[in-house]
Amino acid sequence: MSENPDNGLSPEVLGSLVDAVRHGVPLAEAVGIKKEAIESLYGLGYNLYNAGDNESAETVFQALCLYDFNDYRFWMGLGAARQARDKYLEAVDAYSFAMIASSLREPEPIYYSGICFLKLGDLDAAATSFESLKTMFDMAKADHAALWEKASGFLEIIRQRKEN
């Protein structure tokens, strides 16, 4: 095997990695990064976010999303870090991937997307996000119902703003 001077990987190894990722294997698994290392990195991102270092947290969560694009927590962390940095459209993008990673089973990404749209002044997109909570999720679940209750309050505020 010959080395590729541009990236240090032979064409065969690079081809194997690309093929694995195309078939849904997370990059971390394809290159042999241990689950413990990924969890440690997640802990670092979480702690950075909680400490208010949102720029560093965003960087860590971006890396985690590359390493395992199927992990809902990583996309939510990225969205939260971006939202805290007032990067609302980029946060909505991350929350959209979180929705996909959760197979549309978790309401939080939609709720937080609605908050971002409110911050952007896009009342229609915010209302659509909040209204979708009621139709897409199980209000018999306490956490889903709690988000719906908060979203209902925002919908009332949006309704009042539109009337004025």
C-alpha cells in the first residue's frame, strides 16, 4: 500500500472508511475510537456548555456530530451551544439533525427550534414549530405535555403580537 501524502491514508484505507460511513457506520467506529473516549468528549462538551464556554462547547459538539451522526445528544448539544451564541439559524440546523437522529420521537428539537425562530422574529415559523408539538407527540407523556404547555404560552404570545 502506498501512502497518500495529502492525508496520510492509503487510497485503500480511505476507500474503506468512506464505504463504512456510506453504510451508516459512525466515523468513530470506522476509525476505532473507543466509546469511552467519545463519552469523555461528550462530558467535556457538556461541562464547557454548563460553564458558559459556548464557543468551545460548539467545537466539541461539532466534532462529536462528525464522529457519530446518529447520536441525538450530540446534535442537541451543538444546537444548544449555537443557540447560546445567538447563532439561531445554525442552531435550527443542528436541531433538525437532532430530530432525524431521534427518528422524530423527541419533542425538544422542535421546541427549541421554535424558540430560535422567535429570537429571529419569524413568528410564522415559530408558530409552526410549536403547533407541531401537539400533533406529532404523545401528550400522555409528562415531558411531552410539559413542552406543549410551554409552547402553548408562546403560541398565545405570537397570536397577540399578530393581532397588534
